[in-house]
Amino acid sequence: MPYPSEHSVRVLGPNRFEPESFRRKNLKSGIDIIVGKLKGETTMTTQAYRFNVKQFTAAQARKWLTDNKIKFIEFEPASGEKTDSGVRRYDQIGRIGKIEFTPQGFLKTSGFFTRTGIFVYRNADGTERRELRLPEEVFKKDTIESLKSMPLTNDHPPEFVNPDNFNAYSVGYTGERIDRKKQGDEEYTDGDIIISQKQAMDDAQKGKDQLSVGYQVDLEFGPGTYKGQPYDAIQRNIKGNHLAICDSARGGPSLRLRFDQNDAIMVQNSGTNPLPTEQKMKITLDGQEYEVADSVGNAINAELKKHTDATEKLNAKIDDLKKKGEKYDELETEKKKLDTEIADLKKKLDSAEPDEKVQAKLDDKDAEIKKLKARNDELEKKETQRKLDSIIERAKKLLPEDHSFEKKDAITVMREAVAQNCDSDVSEKNDVYIEARFDLLCENTDADTELGGTIIKNRKDGSIDEAEKKRKDAETEKADNWKKPIDG
């Protein structure tokens, strides 16, 4: 439990000491030590340090311990000392290095993940804070281990990566190699990167090469100086979560982030320059205009185009079917015209005395209509049967061999074939839609059928195969047998 007026530093656990042996002694101004006798020993040993908050901040107490090479097992800031645990940070440190390819075809490269020194961060509320990252924190074993096998993302996701969202965000991973390298006044962690997702590989090769690490830290507040530069807090217990590939020209890691109150992003140019924001575009859906990020808008427009192209193709098929039915519409128009003439003649008969000529003309028209109706009925019957036979032959390629076509009309056969070969439910679709889908399915089937290709070829050049020729010759001979003389 933290003390209200002093920072507590534990060197050894109290359970190792004789309970009644503890004493408190002043070491120097603002610093006391707790000493006691280890179990089984007679000499006094330091168990803990206490730092007065009026003379030492938590950061200053840690620095004094480091400068005096004192090892400890626990540091507990005073209860009045402000700290934040588990806050998120996003840094832009390095760029993708030389690109190579693995035997599996994945992209392999390397780069700096993080470094020591002072970082200026932009908080969620727009303020800035200078935070110190010490070498002992950056290169601590737990920190280094957290940078190995980190998920790689294409831009920062809106949340930290975890097992539930890994498949949605991950495009690769970091390697097991983490080296300590010095560049200028600071030290860096250098590691390998494997990019395994196609889009991210393409982006990296086209120049999207900014590396930005997303990680979690505990903040220890308290002003100080490091290499002559002031800071406001120290980062402790650094734990990497993911490494992002970013395009610095479009705002770097500021893209797509969802901030909590204490989360912050590193400021490349500290001062009054605001962080760049993500470029946006306007799209229209169902008559309503929306403003969205470029990446989201482009994805939505691409999907809409796919649906528009499919609809246009289906409409073209429907128009073709309508044209094929125009010749039957002509007969219907002629019939309606004759019906009108008959109705006019009947009106004349009703309003005048019977006239033999009018009656004769009416009889002729009735006879003509009966013939026309009979002809029309015969044509419709033949056309219906021809269409049914054709559709059944085409449907056989789409339905199981044992499928029954008995007592079924054309639209029923087409509907069964479409239902057999479509994933979606078509029971509520109208007949025009079913005919269009059936023709599309048949076209795809005929294109891959060698026999279909042969038939089409014969129709084009007017030729028929040898078997068909012999069949026709036999029919001709049979028809002419009556002309031959009978022997005897």
C-alpha cells in the first residue's frame, strides 16, 4: 500500500527478516532506510528506502537509485504522486529497409521499432507532453520480448490487436531478432518484418514505408531533465502490441485511431502545427450523401460497381427475351384489330334493318377469324412444345440425370434448373428473371460442351454429319417406293 508522503523502495522482502528487528535510520536529507536482521544473522541489512515527496519526485528517486547503483525489487510511488497505468502510445520511428522475398513468396524487410530519448506526444485533448524513455526500460527483457512476433498491420487499426480481431487486422508479423543499435545520441531496437498479405506487400513496394509501433506503457509523472532536455513523465513497463505500415504523406499513424482519454500519438513536428487529418470523400447511397474516409469510400464504390455491372447484364438478357416475343405480339395485335371490326359491324346491325350484304360480310369475317384463331392456336401449341423440348434438353445439363420432366411446363422446368444451380432462394422471383438466369446458366454450360460447339459449327457452315445424311436418304427412298413397279 503506497504511503501518502514518501516513495517506498523495497530491496528485500520483509518476510526474510526477524519481525522485531526493523529500525528506521536517516541516510541523508530526504532519504531514510529501513534496516533489520535477516533470519539466522546478527548484522543489520537494508530492507527498504524511503524518499520524502517534498524533496524527491518519483522520477528523481529512481534516478538517485540508478546513480548509486542500488538494485531493488519494487518501487511504489507515494499515493499523492500522479501515475497512469496501461496508456496507449503510437510512435513513428523508422522506415522499411531493403526488401527481400522468402521462399514462400512473402516480403521480408527490417527497420527500427522504437528508441530511447524524449518523445513529444499529442494527447486526445490536443495538449502536448514530453515523455522520457530510458535505455533500461527500452531494453528491459520484458520489453524486448513484447516486440518479438508482434502482429503487423496496414495502418493502425482502431483498436489494439487481440485474438478476437487478429484475422481482421494482421497482414504479417515481426521476427524473433531484436538488436540494439546506436545512432546519433540515442539507441534503437532493430528487428525483422514479414509481410504476408498481398495488398500490404503491394503497398510497401509502392512506397508505403513508414513504421509506427502501437504499445502500452505506465506513466510516472514528475518533471526532470535528460541530456539537457526537459521532460514531464517517464515511460515504464513498455509492452508492444503491433507494428503498423503507414504512409507518412497522409498523416502517418494518426489515421484510423480511436483514442481513450489518456492515449496519445507522437508529434513529428512539435509546436503549433496541427496533426494532419485523414483525407475524406463524399459518396451517395440510396439518395443520401455521406462523407467517409478515402479508403472506405473507394471500397464501397468498388462494391457498388460490381452490383451495377451484374444488374446491367441481367437487364440486357431480359430485353433480349422481350424482343424474341415480339412476333407473337403481332398476331395478337391483328386479332384485336379484327375483334374491333366485328364489334363495329354488330353495332351497325343492331341499329339498322338486316342487310344481306352486311350479314354476308360479317359471316366472312367470322370465318376468317376462326381460321386465324385456329392457325394462331396451332402455332402457339407448336411453339410452346418446341420451346418446352428445347428447354428440357438444355435443362438436362443442369439437373440430375434421374430428374423427371413429366407434365411440367417450360417455366417450371427453368425454375427447377435455376433453383438447383443457385445459392440464393429464387422461389419469389418473377418469370422474366427466371428466364434470364436460366439462359445465363445454359450459356456457361454450352460454352464448355464440345458437342454444343460442333452443332453450332454445323449450323454456321450448313453442313451435316454423315449419320444425319444417311437418315435423310433413307427417308427419301421410303417415300418414293410407291413409284417402283411391282414384280410379277
